[in-house]
Amino acid sequence: MDINIWIPAQGSLGRAKTAEVPVADLSMFGASVHAKKSDRLARGKVVQVTVNDETTTAIVRSEHPADDSKLIRYGLEFIQPSDGFLEQIREATDSSREFQGEAVREEQLWLRST
């Protein structure tokens, strides 16, 4: 799954850009994504995340070099996502579980982990 991230301009001559990045991990609270160094994501930066036409604000909380030196794995935390955005996340995670042969709901996952 890919998501779009709008990255604000950097510096007085910088330009805002939108990057389509692959998702490594996704939850109702945030996402872990792989992005190029040239995408200019950085820890503490506030960005806009779009999933299937639903958008929310997120903050970059962490960055870790990936195996490929051109990519960095970033941890994004969603900030006050709308119900529509959360529904898109729920649909994506549910379909992923079904694809993997685990047709389980979040409540069942919680009960399994306790």
C-alpha cells in the first residue's frame, strides 16, 4: 500500500512537494513508511497524509536508515484524524488481515495479546 505525504516547503526558496511512499506498517495511530532522503522528511516535521482521498495531519516522530542507503524508514504519528480517515485505515488493515488468512477484528487482536 502506498500513501501520499504532502511535505511543506523548506527554507525561503524551498518548494512544497507531495511524495508517494510505501507503507511498511500501519495502525490507527500512525504509519511507518520508507521514503527517499530527497523527500526531505525529518524528525519533528509536520506533514499531511492522504489515504484514498482522506487526509490528516501527522508529525514525523522517528527516522531510521533502511537497508538501502537511499531510503529512510520514518515513523509518523497521526494528529486528530477524522472518522473518514480512520475508516480508510480500518479498511486497509482489515483487508490486509483477510489477505493473510486472518479474518480477525481489532478487538480479537487485543484479546489475543492480553
